[in-house]
Amino acid sequence: MEVYSNENEQVDALKNFFVENGKALAVGVILGIGALVGWRYWGTHQDNSSREASQAYENAVTTLKANQPETFAATEKFAANEKNTYGAFAAMELAQQFVDANQPEKAEQQLQLGLAAASDDNLKSVISMRLARLQLQLKKPDDALKTLESIKGEGWTAIVADLKGEILLSKGDKQGARAAWEAGVKSDASPALSEMMRMKMNNLSI
């Protein structure tokens, strides 16, 4: 079962950013609260916490790839306890593992957990897209449509429109699917995506 096809490069970019810039992000927080008493202590604490979270994430993901029940449990515990970007990434890794193991319901739970942990808007959008795709495969079209509503930003317009059309078509709403794809074609869609949506519209009359 393949549900992750359009967001992988965005995930890798976000992941690398947070891993490589964790210290810089911590410094940014320090500068923002520099007027507070004890900011030097806070800065050191944040920097150390960021490094620890990053290392814990790397350890969790590395052991997860061993594909052993105990490693799954350890990574699930990490994802549940870390209410931050690293927890969100861990939940996404787990979701992929569950998809590969043909356990989509567990994958859905992990993506919802990751969505709750994420604070970055781009990361939230990536997770929401994955969740909506999975909900469509789980035959939960109404849930998938609701998930799509949370995705904001012009860069997502075409991708969201394409998936929305698929979801509406699964509900038997051909008119709604056509409208979604037409809107997608008129947006910032790439030539390849525009052509694909046009083909889908043409197939509606067959």
C-alpha cells in the first residue's frame, strides 16, 4: 500500500532543517526572551534539550528500522511523549512502518498524533496530506475532506484540489470532483499535475 508520494522531499527538507538548525532555533528563542531574568540559564537549558531531543529522535528512528516489536514500542513511547517537532517526525516514521505492514488504522493514529505534536505550519500540512490520503484509502471520505480543510498556503492549492477531487469522486460526486480539478488546473499546479487533473476530468464523461 503506497500513500506517501507527493510530500517526501518536503518532509526530508523539514527534517534536515530541524536536525541541523536545532541550536539556531534555540538561540532564536533565547533572543526573544532575552529581557527575562535568568535568560542565560534558559538558553543553556533549551540548547541542551534540543540536542537531547534530536539525539533521542535519531536513536528511536534507527532502532525502528530493525523492525522488532520492542523497537516499535520504544518509538511509539517517544512519539507520544515528545510533544514537539521530533515527536511529530517519529510519529510519521511509525505511520510509514504501519502502512508497509498493512496496518493503516495504526498508521492513521500515528499521523493524528504527529499532527497534534507539530507546530510548524508546513509540517502540519505535510502530515495532513498524508492523513487525508490514508483516510481516503480507509474509506473515510468525510474525515479526509475535513482533514484537507486544515491545509493552508498557496503552495498546497493544486495538490489539495487533486486529492479533494479523488475524495469527492469516491463519494459519487462527479460534479464536485470536476469542480475541484478545474480549480486545481487554474491554480499553481505544475504542468504534470495539471495534465493529470485534466485527464481525470476527461475520464468523468466516459
